[in-house]
Amino acid sequence: NVVLVAKGIVKTFGNHTALNNVDLALHSGEVHALLGENGAGKSTLIKIITGAYTPDHGEISVDGVLVQFTTPQQAQSAGIGTVYQEVNLLPNMTVIDNLFIGRQPRRYGFVDRKKMAREAHRILSQYGLDIDVHAELSTFSVAVQQIIAIARAVELSGKVLILDEPTASLDRTEVEKLFEIVRRLKARGLAIVFITHFLDQVFELSDRVTVLRNGRLVGSETIGDLDRTS
Ligand code: ADP
Ligand code: ADP
């Protein structure tokens, strides 16, 4: 079923139209690849979905309800989490702090470090990570940091996960681990957006593909249909 719908999105910067009447529908339990050359409008679309930009025209609905996010926090509260290529965490803070800072105090209001450490271990074990959660984030590889960023985004948001070029700086083994995690999140019912330049990874991981070109929607197909027509 459809979790998020963006309809007729228009966004201009000065006299440049970055998005021209773009639609996007994200389904739960699917990986949706978003493709396009540099400048096609991918980041702008993501920023609109996540409340970082406001569209000039168009509508976004989450679970059938119209939304108007004006801050990324609002999008996050509505279940939309984003992980950027340049891991959007705090490198000089501990893994624990990176997982829990900015959390709803009602849900994660504990101040007991031992309790937090236990919870951090419990969460990260679901992602195949058994690490020292008291260590500074920067002491871990980019791949591990990225998994921590995904864990944070999923725990914080939990409906839509946007991965912006997540494999750009990973080696093949790390990519495999990441894909395993993504497949597990898919099975949990998340709607995942996968922005990448690697076409082989699109076919390997995605269920649906949307292509943007110069701010326009070129097409949106299931992988099955794309395979049949190619
Ligand atoms: P992509 O992510 O596909 O590379 P972007 O969404 O970043 O594309 O960019 C789409 C177009 O919008 C580009 O021409 C880009 O220069 C322009 N653009 C994006 N953000 C801004 C901004 N804040 N101000 C002006 N132009 C922008
Ligand atoms: P990224 O390419 O990493 O997504 P951003 O799009 O966030 O970077 O751009 C960083 C800053 O530059 C933002 O303040 C954005 O508004 C601005 N910006 C991005 N593209 C353009 C552009 N083509 N012209 C003017 N400003 C831009």
C-alpha cells in the first residue's frame, strides 16, 4: 500500500524550474530508486518531501492525509527519515548520543547511561552491529557510521527511509551488508527511497524506479515492467 504521495510538485529557484509537475508514490515494503543526472531535481524532490524546501505547487500526503512540512523535524515526526551520503551525525559524540539525541523525551527520556547503552546495543544488534556504544562515532568506518545513521533514522521515523547515495563510499562487502539491512527493513514494511548512480544496484535492490530529467518526470515503473521493456 501507498505510504507517501507527492503530486504535481513544482519548485522554481529564480527563473529556473528545478521540478516541473513531478509525481512520486512510495509503497510500504518497497525500494524505490530515484534516478537522474546531476541537476535533474532528485535532491530538490527529497528536500520537499522531508520539509527542507517548500514546493511552489503540489501536494504531499502521508497515509492518505495531506501534510505541509515546513521543517525536517515535522517530516521526521510524520515518519520520514533521511540518511545523506555525508553521514548526517555528530562525529565527536558517542554512538549512544548519536542514536538518542533529539528523541522524543517521552519515549526516550532516560538519563541512565547503562540503560541507554543496553537500548543502543539492542537496536544495533538488529543491524548486525556489535560495537562499543560509548566510543566516539568518528572511530568507526564510514560503513558502520552509515548503519548507525540508518538505525537512528528508522528508530526515529520508521515509515519512509530515504537513502541518498548510500553506497558511494562503500566497498563491495559493505554494500552487501547494507543491502541485507535494506531488505530486512523492506520486510518490516518500510518504504525506502534509494538514490544512486549505479544502475546494477538499482536492478539488484529496487522494486520500482522513477527517472527525472531536467526537473521533469521521465517515467515511473516497476522493475518487472522495466526489465520486460528493456
Ligand atoms: P540532483 O539532486 O538531481 O542533482 P538538484 O535537485 O540538486 O538535482 O538540482 C535541481 C536543479 O535545481 C539544479 O539546476 C540546481 O542547480 C537547482 N537548485 C537546487 N537547489 C537550489 C537552490 N537552493 N537554489 C537555487 N537552485 C537550486
Ligand atoms: P547538496 O548538493 O549537497 O544537496 P545543497 O543543495 O544543500 O547541497 O546546497 C547547499 C546550499 O547551496 C543550500 O543553501 C542551497 O540553497 C544552495 N544551492 C544549491 N544549489 C544551488 C544553486 N544552483 N544556486 C544557488 N544556490 C544553490
